[in-house]
Amino acid sequence: MVTYGDLIGKFDENHVILSEKVAAIVKPAEEKPDEEEEEKVPTDVSYLKGQVGIPDFWVRAIKANKLIYD
């Protein structure tokens, strides 16, 4: 069984590697979104008020992410 402590250690190791990869990504000027595209309408999430979260969501999300948890 995998514990939170095991996942934290694995995440810390992979976080350094992923940070370096992300820092190397640079979008050319023609790929940057226009100012018009950046303006977004806020999403109404009022229906989520008072809802209970998904148990162990983050543990399962990290395990399912191939970049973080190999």
C-alpha cells in the first residue's frame, strides 16, 4: 500500500525535473493568445457550495499522472 509519505517523496523528486522541463518551454510570439481571448466570463460555481469533496482525490490524481508518478 502506498502512503502519503511515499507520494510526497516521489512528488518532490519529479517536481524538480518537471520544473526544469516547463522552464524550457517558450511559446513563439505568433502562438501567444490575443488579448481578446484572455478575457473570459467567470464560471458560476455557486451550485458547489456545501458539497462534500471526493475522498482521496489528490492521492488518486497523483497516482494516475504518469509525469509525476512513474
